[in-house]
Amino acid sequence: MTSEMKNRFYNVEPATIGHHLHYGFMDPRIRSMLHDVKIVGTAFTVKTNSNDSTMVHKAVSLAEEDDIIVIDRTGDNKHACVGEMVAYAANSRKVAGVIIDGTCTDIQALREIGLPIFATGLSPITTKLYGISGEVNTMVQCGGVSVQPGDLILADDNGVLVIPKDTDYQYILEKVEGNEEREAESKKMIDSGKTLSSITKADQLIEQFLSQR
């Protein structure tokens, strides 16, 4: 993906993309642990079991600038696999963010580091380094969505969206940018006195519905 296209994705709202895509949106339980964040990057995936975070440490050591580390916790929502040191190491490698289908810890330190972290919540119970299981850069499940290495990730305070790497990004951008231009025009019309239902043609749909009863 070119830097120009990445910037275009950064300047559109994931929620606007939701007008055109019906897949790829992670479950809302995975939410930003910080405030006022937005990240765009490609997925660097890792899978680890309930209490072994060995592969998370390896993934953080391999991830490159602007990668977004996506962690499949294989169902565990009790043990935190990301805390101060993992976030600090990821931030030092200029990783764009971390998304966990599970919990994180050390929230005060995470806020100080400032690396965007998306998780299901917080936990004081941490994983350990056992070296008994895990995978890096394979397909994972996160928030009910299959994620492949290299998939496009957009995440902000509203949630996380995964767009497969074989998607026609240009087509999506043209649709979404058109939507956002029309929204600007709609705001002007509302300011001039028009109702939202007349602008969106909701009035016509209601009339059709009532006529069929």
C-alpha cells in the first residue's frame, strides 16, 4: 500500500466504511484503552494460549514500523499478555498499535507510553514465559474476525475494522470519500432548515411502507 493511500484511509471514518462493508468489524468488546486514538496499518499476527506469552515477546521483536500487532488469545480473557514492557518494546520499534482479543495490564504505564492498545479490558493476572505454544504470522481469530498477516487494519475509539489484503482498496476509498463529501453537503442543508428524513429519503421509504400495509 502506498503512503498516499494509507493517508486517505487515515482521513476517513471506519464507521463510514460500514455503509459499504458488512464484514471485518471486530466485536465491540475489543475497545481502545486510551482516548482519541486512530491507527492505520497492516496486521502482524500472533496466537498464544491462556498463560504463555512467549510468542508475544517474539512478535514484538519481529514487528516493523507501522505494523499493528494482532493477538489471538484463543479464548482466554483472564491473563493479560500485554503490559508495560511489551508496550514499551513495541513502541520502541514504532509499531502503530496492538490489538488483543483479551486483556492487558499496567494501564497507568500504557497511558504514559501512549501506544494505542485495543483490548477487552484490564486484568492484574499476567501471562508467563513457558515457551510451550504459539504461532507468529499465521491466520488468527480476533474479535470474531479472521485476520491474515498483511491485512489492512483501521482502528479508532469506535472500534476495529479488518480489510483483507486482496480487497480493492481504491474502490472502497472512492465510495467512502464520496459519502463523506455528501455528508458535508447534508449538514449545510440541515443548517438551512431541511429535515434529515427528507435529505436521506427516509420520508419516501416510510410512505412506501405505509402504502403497502
